[in-house]
Amino acid sequence: MDLSILISCFKYLSMGIAIGIGVAGPALGLGMVTKTIIESIARQPEAEKQVSTYFYIGAGLIEACAIYALLVVILMAFVVK
């Protein structure tokens, strides 16, 4: 087996692992935050507007982490030889 083929295989394997781990963290975090938001709105319905505003800001920041992981994988695909 040629060394370049082996390096290419490890590159694709590491890309899969990187996107898997990079997306799993934000997915779990967003799920936990959503659960907490729903519970807090159920306890205090009058605070829904303020809580949902903070939720949208937090969800955007959490999704930014997943987008950064995708950016790293794209860089691995096209820059790393």
C-alpha cells in the first residue's frame, strides 16, 4: 500500500471524527438549554419574552461552535495535503 493512500485515509478518518465531536457538543448543549428554557417558561409564563430573547442569543452562539468545527473540517479537506 502506498504511503500517500494511507495518509489520505487517515485524513478522511480524522475529518469524520472532527466533525462528529465538533457537532456533538453543541447539539447536546442546545438540547439542554432548550429543556431548561421550556421548564422556566412553564414555571413563569410572564417571563417568556425575556427568556426567549436570551435563548435566541445563546442558541446562535452555540451554533457558531458547530460552524467553526465545520470550518476546520473544510480546511482539513482542501488545505492539508
